[in-house]
Amino acid sequence: MQYSARYVVLFAVAVCAVCSVFVASSAVLLKERQDANKALDLQEKVLVVAGLMTPGEDIEDAEIRRRFEKSIEPHIVELATGTLVEDIDPAEFDQRKATSDPERSSLAPPNKAKVLRVPHDARVFHVVENGEIEKLIIPIEGKGLWSTLYGYLALDPDTRTIAGITFYQHGETPGLGGEVDNPRWKSLWPGRKAYDENWQPAITVVKGRAGPPEDDPYRVDGLSGATITSRGVSNLLAFWLGENGFGPYLANFRSQRGI
């Protein structure tokens, strides 16, 4: 049986219309679930870098939420001044959207991390136990070899001692730069120092091996075969710990504590 060209075109249009309605309806119906999963994933990553959850720990979603609500306080910080912003809901804040919005971000100065824009505001997390802030967690990002690495850095209340680091999204080469996900490598970070005695960012990933934190506090083992990714981690930490990142916020925190 042969069909006219008109019939074929109309049939194709009808199929496309039905599929479009189906896809759009699915997106709308699943949006709430997708948003919930996104929030849960963020909570899990923050708990891991805070040391309140082990990587790969098999626990129920409700337990993740319970631990997060019990010990984690999200806050919005104005990066330029380092002050907390009270009129923005941290739960609704999307830092990536803010970064891509010209009205809510600025061009970054030239930097080795290849950060192009800096949001006016950013979300940080306080790890609180018995009413006391035990750790500060700041978001970090920057270019590796093939991709932008997104992660979190946890600091002790002195803002100098590193408590942990994690990367939750990147496209680095598995087995090479992808070793930023390796628990063994991440275990090398606690106890290292983010800043030197003059409060200048000092932590760096070296080529080869570094000593233990007590003897070699400003250096971390490099990733074997991944020199550019290792250098990228050093660069992004230098940027976000500096004056154009969270430097003013951490300085304010120290000042309030008399450090």
C-alpha cells in the first residue's frame, strides 16, 4: 500500500506532537521527584565531607535527611563582604544558576582555575554539634584536564585545618584524574593546612608523594599519571580560598572568634 506525501507528513507531525506531549508531561510530573533526589544527593555529599557519613554507606533516604537536619546548617554568604545573607532561602538557592546569571554574578579576574564567573552569593554549610560549629564546608570548582570539577572542602573552625574534601561531579579520565574520587586519596587531606601563617592559600597537590600532615602540612600526594588534574585541584583551591572566593567569609569567621 502506498501513501501520499501529504499523508506521510501529517502522520509524522501527529507522532511528533504525541511524543512531545508525553515527554513534556513526564517532565512536569517527575519534576518534584527530581528536585527531591537532587536535594538528597546534595545532603549526602555534604554529610560525607563532614565525616557524618562514610562513602558508599547504605542507609535509607530518611536517615540521610535526619542526619543532615540534625547537624548541618546551610547559609548564604555574600562573597564580596563575607557576610551572611538573611533574605535568601538556602534551600531554594541554586548557585550554578546564580553563576550563569549576569545580574547575580560577575566576571572572575584572570585565574589559573579557569573560573569564568563568580556569583555574588554562595551557599556554605556549618556542621553543628551541641550548639557549636565543628566544621565549615565551602563549595569549590575549577577546571581539570577534561572537565570542570565540582566539590566541597571541609575546614575545622580555625579555618586553616582541612577536615575533608570531595568531588561530586567531573569528567576526568577514570583511573587517572578520576582518582579524585578514590577514598584513599581523599583520606590524605584531613589535617593538612589550607593557609600559611600569613593567611595566604597554601595547600597544593604535588607531583609525587608528600609527607604526613604533621611534617608536610601544605602538600598532598599527586594523582599518578594525572598531572593536569592535580594542578587543577591546586588552582581551584587557591581561587576559592582567596580574596575572590571565600577568603572574606573565612576572615570574618576568624574575626568573630578572635582568631
